[in-house]
Amino acid sequence: MTGLIKHLKNTLHLFYPHHCTGCGSDLLSQQEMLCLACLGALPHTGFENIAGNATEKLFEGRVPLRAAHSQFYFAKHKLIQHLLHQLKYKGNKEIGIYLGNIMGQALLKSSRFANPDALIPLPLHADKEFKRGYNQSLLICKGMAKAMQVPVITTAVKRKRITETQTKKHRMERWQNVEDSFVLQDAPAITHKHILLVDDVVTTGATLEACSSVLLKQPGVSVSIATLAIANK
Ligand SMILES: [Zn+2]
């Protein structure tokens, strides 16, 4: 950076100070989103290099995935919960791209995830996305795509509307309802591809399982899963 631009940036910083999304402390001009202390406090799982990790175990015997990963351990009242809350409920889109980029860089170094053909964000219900104004999983994908140089596909699969009776149903019926809640829209876009399906948090895995099952019906498709965080059931 030339001295002049640096000077301008520092001057701008005086007028438009930016703060750490984690703790609110002042950021230096070359820092983005998180201060070094918060960045260092993120609870990485290391799952990208661990076959049979807790996220993979969730899907065992349910859907045949190539590999599965969660970047962080979710913990209540901790930094990661605050950041995910910012992403999902406070309109902080940048934190999604930022954390997605961290995950993309980790996956890029892992032989288990380095070469997917495309990223697919888990689709939201249309009314939910309209209300929020964006799909948080797409933002995570955008950050990952920057690191991994992999295209993002948003048109392949769609989520159907929530049925009113869904909450009243028994577990088995509800599962069938989840399974039926995705529909393949653009099959040729994914045929013979290794898809990396992306979501913010995995808890029971039912929704990701349902979406993976729909993708896997297409010939030659293999699916891996990556989520920003894994929560306890
Ligand atoms: Zn901080």
C-alpha cells in the first residue's frame, strides 16, 4: 500500500471507526470483523482432518455422505453464539462471509474437502428468506467460494412451503414431512458432481439429511456437508 493510501485509510478510520463484532473493541485499520483476541478464541473443531468426526457420526446410517465437517463448536453464551446471532437475527451479513472464508481456508488445506465441484447453500423457506432478507447459508458459501475458488449453485434445489399441520404431527410423520420438503429444480446443474452442502448450524441433522437425500437421487452425485458450527442435541 502506498503511503498516501495508508494515510487516507487511517484518516477515514478516525471518522468511520470500526469495531470488533465479537467484543466491540476498536479494530486496527488492517483488521476485519474480529480483533486478534476474538479471532484466537474461536473454538475450531479440526474436523476437516478427522474421518469419523462428530458431524459425520450424526449422519451415519442415515445418508451416505462423502465427508462432513463443522468448523466450530457451538457453545451457549459464548462468542460463537453471539456471532451466529449477529448473522441470523441482526442483519450482519459480513460476519457470515467472514466466517465462511475461515471455513473455506480450513477445507482447502484438507484432502477430504479440497475439490468439490460446487457449493450449495441449504435453501430456506421462501417466506423465511423474505422476512430475513437473505439466506445466511448463501453468505457462508460466498466466503467459502472466495477461499476455495468453487462455484456456488443456488438454483438446483428448493424448499417447499411449511405446512400448517407440521408442528402437530408425530415424529415419524414429521420426518416424512421434512423429507418431502425439498424439491430438485435444476437436475442437470448437479449431475455427476461432488456437492458440498452448506448450513450455519447442525443439531439433529434432519434437514441436511433430507436435502442430501434429494441431491443424491441424481445420477453420479456425491455429497459432503459443511456447517459453521455443531450444537449438542
Ligand atoms: Zn474482539
